[in-house]
Amino acid sequence: MVGSRPGSRPGRSRVMDSLSEDEYDYNDVISKTILFFETQRSGRLPPDNRIPWRGDSALNDTGYNGEDLTGGWYDAGDHIKVTFKHTASVWKLALAFLEFGDAYRVAGQADYLYDTLIWGNNYTMKLHTKPNEFYVHVADPKLDHSYWGRPEDMTMDRPAYPSNETHPATEVAGNGVASLAASYLVFKDVNKPYADELLRHARELFNFADKFRGTCQENIPELEFKGGAYEDELTNAALWMYLATNETSYLDAAKEFYDGIKRKKTDALFTRNRLTIALQLMMYLTTKDEKYLKPFVDGLARWGPTDINFIALIAAKHGIQSEDNFNFARSQIHYILGDGGRSYLTGFGRYPPLRPHHRGA
């Protein structure tokens, strides 16, 4: 299950060429976004760990039957491990590389991105302990939030919470499928045995998510998890399975699941549990069906906060209102990096954050 990283390959895109002409050092920005994930690592750290103030932690994380659940990433500044957020990060990182891999290569960060995806996916596969069992959370949130200290010094009990046939968490399993299938596309031409293992888990997990329906909020209420409905995660899972396998049954499922998504005024947001606008773009790029393009364009016309800039850049790359979408995304990114008078990226630019909410730091 342990992957090895492939080599870098040259390449450029017009979108990233345009960004690279700006006054901000995007190579440094990309580097620091990857370093963030390295600061979040849980478990036994590798010999090439680049974060000197981090060490091994949570080495006793196990499942109900003693399964090894070490690894993964801590959630934000806390020390819980939330599968829904973890897998959302993985599939978005994989999508970023599939769309803008040239930027990572030019920045000299491709190998670090591969390592980040391998670290994330290895943990996701650990969580998939049986065909119809997928752990959704490690550590008691209340116990964790009562502790302020380094993860290396934790001594509290850290229970693990599984989803299964009687207690499904479809939205969590769907995110897991998307992360594994998207990562398969990253690795399939450079490390096929590893990619095949990712796809094997993705197939099993999709069948589990599709057959046993229910939300984490309903079935594991002690977590106080508020992920909402699961139709968008199922759509995303089926779409990524189609992209990974080219099997039309998955595309048919994606179309069916998409039609079941309840529309909201918040469709123009792109967050960990609001995927509709991203799905509209991806479904259009996959099918070329105008059914998905119009609501996507309408949603972008209600531009919201910075979370949408990633989707706007992908749209710009593929010729969808390219100038407007590019300029909007650039303005949002530049505000984060310093156009408003200060940087919001730790370690970068003018007046960056010095005391982020992060126990380890």
C-alpha cells in the first residue's frame, strides 16, 4: 500500500503563465501550501520530515478490532482526524494537479505534491478496513478540544468511529471514493501498482456508498457532524469513477445522482460539503451537455467568497468566460496574498499571520 513518487515532467498552461507574471512569488506560495499539509501529519513521520518542530504522534490510533489507523492529517489547529475533510482535501489536491500540474513542476514542488497525495491516500486506505466499513473519525472531539498542547504530548483516549452497513455515512464514503479515484488518475501512468490499489479501494467503497445510504449526522450523532445531504458527494464519487475507468455505468449514475441534488441559494459556494457548482463544471466538461453549463455560469455570476476562485480558474482554462473568471480568481488570490495591505498566508508576504490557531505551532 505504500506508494513511491514519480518524476517531474515539464509543461506550462496559459493560466499559470499569466499568474506567473504577477508580483507575487507563486512558486513560494505553492511550496507553503504543501508545507501546511506536512505540519498536519499524524503518526510516525518519515525520515525526510521537513518540519523540525514536529515529531511522531498518536501512534496508538486503532479501530475497534485493533486496526492500524495511524497516519493522516490533524484537522486545522486541533488533533482530531476527520475523514470527510481529509478526503475532500485529497481529491481537491488531485484535481489541482490534474488541471495545473505544470505549475507544481515549474515550482519544483511536484515530488512534494506526490508525497502529500501518497500520505493522504495511504491513510484513506487504512480507514477502509472492510468492503463495507469505513472509519469516519478518530478522537473524541470534546476530549480533544479540552487539551491545549502539542500532538506529540497527547495522552487522552482517542476512540475511532466506523461507518458500516447498519450505520452508513454516505457523504463520507463518497468523498473517499472521489479522493481515491482522482488520485488514481494522477498515478496511473507513473506508478501503476499503486494506482491499481487506489482504484480497487475506490470500487469497493463506491459500492458501499451506493448500496447503504444514510448520513453521518443521522447514524453517528455523537460526532455532532453536520455534513448535510449526500447526493452531491455521490455524484462526485460516480463522476470520478467514470473518469478513472471510462465505464459508462458510473456516468449514468452520476447523472442520476446529480438530478437528485436539492438546489439551494448557496450553490455558488464551493466548500467541503457544497459541491454543486464544481459538479456543474465537471459534468459539463465531461459530457458537453449545456444542461450543466447554464446553472454553472449563472452561479458564477453570483460570485461569493474566495472558495470559488479554484473553480473559476479551471473554467478560465477551459474557455468558459476566460477573461472574467481569470480576473476574478486573480483578484481573490491576490487579496489573500497582500493586495489588501497584509498577507493571510503564514510565512509569506507583508504582515503575515504570526499566531495562527494551531496547537502544534
